[in-house]
Amino acid sequence: MKRVLAVLLGVLLMPESSGFAQPAKSGPAFYVVLNSLTKNCTVVDKTPRTDTPNITVASDTIYKTRAEAEAAIKSLRPCNP
């Protein structure tokens, strides 16, 4: 029984050789958020928090570059009343 536990523990501690799927490393992510008080949209590089009262996500899209996100601000309806 000890041998089985040792082998299982060894497999779990070596994720490169284990059969478990590893999440893919992705590049940077940019989001467009809307400040509902000022009605201004901005680009952020961290996942927006949903518990902030006046900040909402203006689009469900995750952009790969800051330039893509800034270009999207011009066409998003909440950002251009």
C-alpha cells in the first residue's frame, strides 16, 4: 500500500510527465470596461472585478492587443452614447 501511495504521489508532483491536462499559456489579455458614472470606457490588462459598483464590462470580448481593444471602443455602443 505504501508503494502505491508513493508512486501516486510521485506522479502528482511531476505535472510534465503526468497524464493530466495542463492549461495552455496564453498571451496578454485586454478588456474594455465602462465607468457608469463618467460614461468613459477604458482598456485594462487585468480581468475586471465584478464586485466594483460603478465599473462594468463594456464587451464580452477578450482582446489580444491593446490596439485592438482601443479600436473596439470606437464601435462599442455603451462607449459611444
